Amino acid sequence: MKTDEDFMELALEEARKALALEEVPIGAVVVCNGEIVGSGHNLKETENDPTAHAEIVAIRDAARKLSSWRLNECQLYVTIEPCPMCAGAIMQARLQRVVYGAVDPKAGVAGSLYNLLQDNRFNHTVELKSGVLAAECRQIIKDFFSELRQTRGRVGESG
Amino acid sequence: MKTDEDFMELALEEARKALALEEVPIGAVVVCNGEIVGSGHNLKETENDPTAHAEIVAIRDAARKLSSWRLNECQLYVTIEPCPMCAGAIMQARLQRVVYGAVDPKAGVAGSLYNLLQDNRFNHTVELKSGVLAAECRQIIKDFFSELRQTRGRVGESG
């Protein structure tokens, strides 16, 4: 039986794939009945697609594989707290549960700026767990921006 | 010089394409320097993609055409107030301005449940105008659900 930490380790693997493409290293996997049914990493720059965050890529991958937009028995593991777009996609896909690693105090809406996933005015709410492998999930991002600042001069951290 | 109403009429044309596919009839266009650079309609059921809302389809279309995820000189016209996913995508794409038709009191976050697009804690805020051809934008949805209830029995309005 795999644990939340095991699945987050796979999301971190995805984040490392983004890193190899010089993308902000965020990764996600979708799990259904203990099996990975979707995976994704940030591809925004690579694909010139503003919607290509890790969560969106993973959710679309899972929906394609399961031939259904309803992922109501699935769980999403993502290395960083979701932004509004990704939190919204999580609700649209009716995901049962979301587990994330590190908080995003600047743009996170699963506890930081808002908690959209648990606002019961929407037609779907989501179980939430945070802080799983948070240190590793945060560190890979910190290292990325630290490296970027050294090689390209001072930059903002906008994902 | 085209007006907001002219562009909303084109978004309504997109909504009619969704209707023809028996999708919830919502449409959107992206405009840059007075030209349409992206268009989309709801394709959620057709493509089994929970992210295939009109706004997302139109934004991805525009980013592909302009070969850039930054749509910061563009405006989005959409028939219904954006949900969290679409509002988030609008911010991710750095759109300058959003014009929508009818409000969505159940899931709209551009004034109804929240106003995410103008929360300056995020790294981008968006000019907003609502109520353009609101009656037409609302009516096409009302007719769709009314027809659906007649043909398939009682259904919810969850988009």
C-alpha cells in the first residue's frame, strides 16, 4: 500500500522533469485506486501555453486515459499549493482529494490567500492535505530561482 | 471600430457552436489590436476534458497563434462570468481586460462569489466590464437547460 509520501515522491519526479526543461519545477500526479492515471509537469514556457501548469497537464492526462472529465474517485498530488486556475480545474474535474507539498503564500488558494477548494458555495468541495514532503518541494523551487538569479540577473518569482 | 457589443456577438456565435454539440452554450473570443486572435466554445463533454471551458479553449488558441503565453495586450470576451479555473487562466495569461455578458451567481468569481481578477495580492489584475448583451447570453443558457429538462427529465445546472 503506497503512502501519500510515495505519491508525492512521484510528483517530485515530475517537478525534476520541468527543471530539466528550465521550467519552474512543479510536478503533479493523479491517482485512482492506488494507481497513477495521470502525470504532468509545468510546461508553460516550453509549450507557450499559459494553462500548462503541472496540475492542468496531469488532470487532462488522467481525463484522456479514463475517457471521462469526472475524476471523482481520484486524488491529485502536487508539489506546490494550487493557484486559482489549478484549484478551479480540480473542482471542475470533481477530484475527491488534493495533497500538496509546500505552501505558496503569493498565489496559493488552497489555504494561503483563499481556500477555494473548501468553499461549499461551489458545487463541489475537495478533501485537502498539505505539508507532505514540503521541504523537498520548496527546496527544488528555491534552487531553481537562486540559479536563475545567478545566471540571468535578478528576476521575479512569478510562475 | 468594433464595439464591445460587436465582439460579444462573436462570443455568442461561439456559444451557438457549443449548443449545436449539446454542450452548455458558452463562448469566448480573444481580441488583440481589434483583431480576433483566439476563439473557443465549451467542449467539456465532446472532448471529455474538464478544462475545456470556452475561455480556456480561446486562451490556448490565442497563445498558439501568437506563439506566446503572455497575452498582455489582449482582451477576452465571454458570454458568462468566469469560474475560478477560467479567472485563474485569465490571470496566468496576463490578459489586460475581460468583458463578460451575464453573471453566474453560483460559480462566478469576477464579482459574484469573489472578484479574483481584481485582488491585487496576485501578481496581475485585470480590467473588468460586465453586462454586455447580458440578456442574450443568459437566454441561450436558460433555453438549453429548459430543453434538457424536457428531453431528459430533471437535471442540475452544473456546468
